[in-house]
Amino acid sequence: MSNEDITLTAGDAEVTVAPANGGRIGSLRIGGVELLRQGAKFGCFPMVPWCGRIRGGRFLDGATVRQMPLNSPPHAIHGTARDGAWRIARAGKDEAVITYDLVEPWPHPARVTHAVTLAEDSLTLTMSVETYGSSFPAQVGWHPWFNRSLDGGDDVRVDFAPAWQEERGDDHLPTGRRTEPKPGPWDDCFGMPDGVDVTLTWPGRIELKVASREEWVVVYDEQEAAVCVEPQTGPPNGLNTLPRLVTPIEPLEATTTWSWRRL
């Protein structure tokens, strides 16, 4: 199969998957209304094999210090797969599966699989990382850019009740201390031990819930055009502070489901 864009439909919901552009979700339209910020860098991109920033681009891989390119100096940010071309494993009317093989600068050969399943009232994204060889630390997550307003309507409201907020240092990375959640604007990581549960409400239009069994979510709303709600398997710099190992017998897998209703 080529890696041209894939369009999925279910009821009046339509999703575009862009394998050639980092495996991202390029569009989510409900009743013809676009929920995701448009543009080559936006939509919703997969963050893998790490999420957010790695301090100095360096992480400990067993006893070896690895250096990733500083694509957000002085840090490395959001993994490598969003810059690559993914392959289509299969595509149907309402489901697509795409894959990406991790290559240099990532030091371990591995395969990422991203399954995208659309229903009339929900979108489910499942990502897994499988190693071809040795074990290594990794993270997976999603970075959606939701439009702040829909067709010039009222700004979106973001509601969630995290157990804590990771204190953010001057370098934008968690200090390791946890604080009471503070009001926005945010570029911050929050802990939700019972699972990510964030509701975005565009008044009078649509209510959308971002859910995941993972307990980490980054919320970024410092841009005028969009708001990001990012479920992920660990905090920023987590390859160093809270590594999750991908092993030959245990891949790393995570799922997020976005469900919506009209208001």
C-alpha cells in the first residue's frame, strides 16, 4: 500500500490519517466541523519513543548514556516518529493501522504500531512499541492540537481534576516535586492515578472527553489558536525519571479514547 492519506468515516464523523506526515491524525470533523488545528505540524501527532522533553537530550539506557538530537534546544522533544513516514498495514472504512520502524538516531531497532478506530461518537487510538532485540526505556503518547474555538464560537473550556501537578522548573521540566494543581495557563504535567479524564467543552457546540488508562497528561494552552491535552505513559524527562521498559516479551502499549456529544 502507498502511504497516502487515509479517510475514515462513521456516521457524521470523519478522520484523516496522514502516514507520510509522522503518522499523525490530520483532521477530525464532526458534522463537518473541524476540531483539530490545521497545518503540517498540527493535527494530532504520536509521541514516540519519548514524550515531551528529555533534559539535554540525554538519557540512561542501562549503563549507556544516549544522546538524542536537540530539536528543541537545550532539550530533545516529542520523539522521532513524528518526523518519519509511516507505512499502512491495513485501512478500512472506519479503522486504519499504520507502522513505523524506529531508526537512527534511536539506538534500538523496534516497531511502532498505531491503530486508529473511528465510531460515530468516539475515536480510539492505540499505540505499541515492540523491540526486535534488547530491552530499552521508552514512552508513548499523543499530542493533539484542539482548536480553541469552532468557527468563531466561544473558547473551549478544559475541565479535569488531577491528583497533583508536577512542579515545573525554569527549564520547563518537572523538578520531581508534586504540588496542588494550579490554574492555567499551562504547559504542565499532571498526575491522574485513576486514568486520564479531561473534558473539553466548546459551549453550545460539542463536548469531548479525552480518556486513557495512563495516569499522566500534559496540558498546554499557551497558544492563541489551540489547546493541547496529551495523554502519555510517563512525565516529561520520564526516560530518566520513570523509565518504562520495552522488552522482547512485553511491548509498551497505551490507548486513548476521545468520545463526544453534541450540546
